[in-house]
Amino acid sequence: MVQHKAPATWWLLPLDRLLATLHTTPRGLTQRQAAARLRRHGENRLEQAKGSSFVRRVATRLLEPLTLVLLVASGIAAATGDAISFGLVTAVVLASICLDLFQEHRAGRAVEALQRSVALRVRAWRDGREVELPASRLVPGDCVMLAAGNLVPADGRLLEANDFFVNEASLTGEAFPVEKRPRATAGTEQVALGCPHAALMGSSVVSGSARVLVCATGRQTELGRLAHRLAQAPPPTAFERATRRFGLLLTRATVALVLAVVFVNLLNQRPMLESFLFAVALAVGLTPELLPMIVSVTLARGAARLARRKVVVKRLAAVQDLGAMDVLCTDKTGTLTEARLRVERALDAEGEPSPRVLELAWLNSHFETGLKSPLDDAILAHGQLDAEGWRKLDEVPFDFERRRVSVLVERAGSRLLVAKGAPEDILRLCVGVEQGSGIAALDAARRISIERLFAQCGEQGLRLLAVATRCIDNATTDVTARDEHDFIFAGFVAFTDPPKASAAEALRSLRAHGVAVKIVTGDHEAVARHLCGALSLPLGGVLTGTQIAALDDHALRAAASDATLFCRVTPEQKNRIVRALQAGGHVVGYLGDGINDAPPLHSADVGISVDGAVDVAKQAADLVLLEQDLAVLCDGLREGRRTVVNVGKYVKMATSSNFGNMVSMAAAAVFLPFLPMRPVQILLNNFLYDLSELAIPTDRVSDAQLFVPQRWDVAEIRNFMLCFGTLSSVFDLAAFALMVLVLHVPAAVFQSAWFVQSMATQVLVIFLIRTPHAAWRDRPSAWLAASSLAITALAVAMPWLPWADAFGFVPLPLPALAMIVALTLSYLAAVELAKHALGAFQRVSFPQDRTLPIPAADSR
């Protein structure tokens, strides 16, 4: 069956071959042909996100490894009669899932916003005549007519064009219109975006008119592929990947421990039921039941603090990802720059500042009556010059063939034709050059010198307008394009899109916080290089869109890590860059505000947009900055790192302490004639311990930890658990030996004494492992100190409380109390020494650039 479909690289074909491939003509299709193709290719609509059902979304979250471990542990707790643990864990899991579902539902709305950006009705050729029809009915092979004010409804090739100027900001992010012209020969561009003879869906027509051959519709368009990416589920973020690995780690450890304990107890011919209850109590004790609550509370607190800094958090886990971020990819126009042109300087032919050149350019823009460009606006906004005495007589309007505009003005009886336009077109018409108060011939040497000056300014990323004049006979009152000759070159005006005032300081602050900043833009390399210089951004490697297109994923992964600047890239390439950096082990943030930024915003570990961004970008982002100030990002970064560090404190404490206790009990069960702690005591121990740590989200974080990216490192957690869990077990076994071999205490006293010692050591150790510094030099928050000390006091008093019998506790003799105090102090001293000697914490240090002030409030 003939598909009547253009190849994926339709812009590369010669026009006659493309028409033949589509089986169409410049007069379009017949209604019958169009109807057949519509049935075959479908409507010209962007793909809608397929929303999962509520049950499916809940089930997906319930099947996370960590969630499964917690639910199984709560079920075991219920089976052993611990209704409190069952209710608490179940409530925590459900609350966490509800928060997650409430925060995340943006993909469908993003696609809807994309659909609203496409024209509703178009003028197309059918049966040899022009008809109006819905844009959704367009098919490959149609010919459509476009004029100023239209949106381009599909991707296509220009057949005819008359001063056709389109704005591709929705696709490229660049705010300035570009000219499109038909071309019969084959193209050479690697991508359709930016191709001078291609018009793409989603761009808008600024001026002129054109006839366009439709080559791709719906999902096959550039915008359609973008919508398809947004309709898909985003890849798991760094936080989600780490949580999954942590859940699997706990699952393996729990299963191994339970099997080992059951096996050893059966070898010792212990009762099966008692052995099983002891093993499942160990399993429950090993799981950090309150982790979802600690994470949710910490993230919610972080989100609230960010809200006060005018950052909207759409996905709570993004706060964690922000803290782990070590690479930030950012768009240029509108994000780092003001997205408006500004006159940088006006120079004469020698490259010297020239007020006269600026005056001539201002007169031309002031008297011009046609469509004013952003360059005209910049000239007029630069300053109000005195036009008194000047009178306009005529003008030759701008067009894209000549690429200039000329205005005939008169003052004091002298008439002057002032032209401004593209440097190469103006210079080609000049025969002389202003030099001081006179005029010199424009010979080959002077022409080369001026062209060299143009090239130097271009390398600085400046846009140039050349200005020239010609004296006109006083009898002449009107001019045409035929009068544009024999000009005297006056000089040129250089323009720049200025960086935002706060951008340089914000980027410097990000680098000081250990974040590598990479600029990803659709603009030219020279312009982007100039911006890097203006922002004092150290420039590493540079990759262009053409180079990226020639690289496979493995090669791009290697190149992307070293590059600082990515120029002339498409939305799809932006997304490839993000994925390549992630594959290289980086946690990637992406900051953008245009439709073209939606795919990388969707794929990044943390997508960041601004309040003034297009709807699609805001919907695809995880964080939205309400102020157009990148300095807010640093506040968010520090908040995210504070959150990661505080959650990490709980994870390290819970896993190491629980692991140490469980290993101690499992080892003791081999040699003791009784259980070292009753199952109900294990569950009570675990519950009180978790309760003491609910205040961790309020804890202070050292400034040193805020200056480096913080992420969940499962290998580090595992090593921490093994190291400090083993150290804890050494002191536990020492206590066992003293109580059995020296004090000769009965089983009830043994169990009560070890419960108290276990609670004291694993709760008080938070004061040591919460900070990489000496514990006495870094105070915890008041809430954390109060909760930890209160729970420790409660545990010590437990054997003497009225309900002690219900848990199997008995009052402790004085020698047992003395042993508990001595071993607890010794254990805490050993932990403090080991913390520094073994490098238990992620290495933290201030970078070389430490000139940034650190607000005292950031440490609280």
C-alpha cells in the first residue's frame, strides 16, 4: 500500500522529489485523496497523555520495595498483637501515598496546553481551489496558505514566500523572528528546526505570506514528538532510584536475618512458635517504620520554607532531588538574559565610539513607518535625541530581499538619505567612508578592515546594524530602492541581549555550592560565548546541535560531562543532553521557560521553571520560581540539601542502630538459654526509638554540608550500617558477657537491663552522628534535644513504671545500672572516635570560592 508519507528527513529532499514522494502538486490534493490519507494517518492532533486509573496509581506506589517491607512489617506486628505499630505504619504509608498523588498530575495538563497552541482553522488547497477547514483535517501532501497572525498548523516545506517572517520562540526559545524562503534544491541542515525553507507547527507568522507543503502532521511533527514525550511517564528521579535501592537493601537484610535466626533457633531445639515470633520481631525491628513520615514531614517543612522564598514545590520529592543536584542545565534567553535587545555601543569605521552613528540610526528608526523590529525598539529606547529641524520626506521600507530600510530626511535645506541594515548589504552599496570630518574612498584595505571589525563584534556575540548616508539633490522628494547606491559608510550599532542583573552572582553562587552550570540554547555559538563572558561563567567544551546529532548516546555521555555550552540545539537534543548527563551519574536540574524546554524539564531529576514561563513549561516543571531571580535557586538548593541531610540522619541512625541490636539479639540467641529480649520488648524499643526521632526535620545542618551536593548513597548507608551496627553489637555482647558471667542476673533482669541500655545508646547517639563535627561544637535543635532526652528518660524509668509487668520488665539492681552507664558512655566515646577515624560521613569541604555570605538563618 502506498503510504503517501514524507520521509523523516523531508527537509533534505529536493522539492520535485518531495512532491513526487507525497504524490501531490503545488495545487494540493483532491478531497478524495485527503479523506483517504486522513483515515490512514489520523487527525492532525497532538497526542494526549493516557492517564492511569486511580487504583493503578495507588498500586504502583504500594509495590515500591520499601513500601512493601513496611507493610509486611506492619502485618507481622498486627499478627503478634502489636496493634499500635500496625496502625502507625499503615497510617504513615497511606498518608505518604496521598501526599504523592496530590502533588503529581501535571503531564496531562501539559499536553492540553500544547494542543491549545495550535491553530484551529486553516486555508488549504483542495480540488484546485482554496477552502477553509479545521487544522485537525490536514494530511501530508496538503498545501496551506499562511499570512501574518497565523499559527503554522503542521510541519512543511515552503513552496512560495513573500517577506515571510516567523517567530519560532515556542520551539527554539529565541524571541526574535527569522526569515523563511523557499528552496528547490536539497537541504543540508541536520535538523528541521532552524531550516530556512521549513515551517514548523507551533511557530507563528509575524509578517508576509507563504504557501506551504504539509510534510508531517500530528505526532510526526517536531511539536508532536515533544507532546509524545510529555505524555509518557517521566524517568525515575535520583531520589526515587535511591529509595528503591534502599528498599531492596532492607528487603535482603531482613530476609537473611529472619532465615538465619529461625535456622539457629531450630538447631538449638527451641519451640517453633517462640522462634518464629522472635524472628519476625527482629524483622520488624530492622525496618525504619517511620521513614515515610520522617521524609514527608521533612519535605513538607522544606517546601514550606521554599514557599516563603517564593518557590512553588509541585512535587515534594523534588526538594530531595534539588539537594542532590550537581549539574544545572539552563536555557539562555529569558532565563539568563532579559530577552530584549539593548544598544551596546555605536562605532565608526575605525571602531571608535561615534555619537553621530547613533544619531543617524535614531533618525532612521524614528521616522520609519513600517513594522519596527526589536532593533528599532532598542535604538529608540536607548535615548531620546533631538529631532528638531529634521523633516521626513520619504522612505524605502524594509524587506527581506534588501535587508535594509532607508529614510529621506531634510534639515536646513540639505537632504540626506539614511540607510541602516545588515552590515554586508550596506557595505556592498558603499563607495566611501566617513573619516573624521571628511570622507575617504572605500578601498580594498579599508573594506577588509571594516569586515574584520564586524567579525570581531560577532565573536563577542553582538548583533550589528550598519549605517550609511548619501546626500540627495534638493529637488528630489521621493526615493526608491534604485536610489540606494553610492553610500558613505558611517559606522554601525552593536546590540546585545543583556544578562539579568542577578544572573552572574547567582551562577557564581551555584558553582560555589558545587553545582556545574551548563548553558543549553538554540542560539548561535558566538552569542552564547559572549553571554558566558558577560556572566563570568568559565567556558569548558562547546557542542553544537550538528555535532550532537552525529554522536551516539555513549559518545554524548562522555562529551556532555566536559562541555559547558550547547548551542543551536533542538528540544529533542536538549532532552538527550539531560539523559546523557544522568547516565554519567549526575543528578541533573533543568531550568527553562519555553515550550522547547518541556522535554528536558520532564526528564530532569528536578525541572525548574519561572512564573512568566509558558504554560507547558510550568506544567512540566517540579519547581516554579515566582520571582525572575536565579538567586532564589540557591535558597532552594540549600533547603533541599538541608532536607537530604536530615533524612539521611534518620536513615543512618535507624539502620545502624536497628541492625546492631538485631545482630546482637540473633547472636545472643545462639548462646543464651533464654531470649535476650522479648518480642513485645523489641517492638516497644523500636516504637520509642522512632518516636524520639520525629523532631529530626527541625534539626540544624552545618554550613559545610550545604556547600556540597547531598544525595542518598545506598552504598554509604550500607557501609555505615555495617560499621556502626557492628560497633554497637560489640558493646551489646560486652554487656551480655558482664550480666551473665559477672553479675549472674536472671532472665527478666537481663532483658530489662539490655532494653534500657539499647534505648540509651541508640537514642543518644543521634547527638554524635547528626554532625560531621565534634558533637559538643554543633548543637542540635531544641526540639530534637528535648525529644531524645525525654525518650531516654522514659526508657530508663520503664522498669519501675506501673505497667512494667505488661512488658516483662523488672526493677534493676544498682550494679546493672552502673554497668549500663559505663557501657553507654564508652559506646558514645567510641562512636565519636570512629566517626572521624573511619570517615563515616560524606566528605564535606568548602570550595575555593568562599566569598559568599552564609545567612545565619540557613543553619537553623
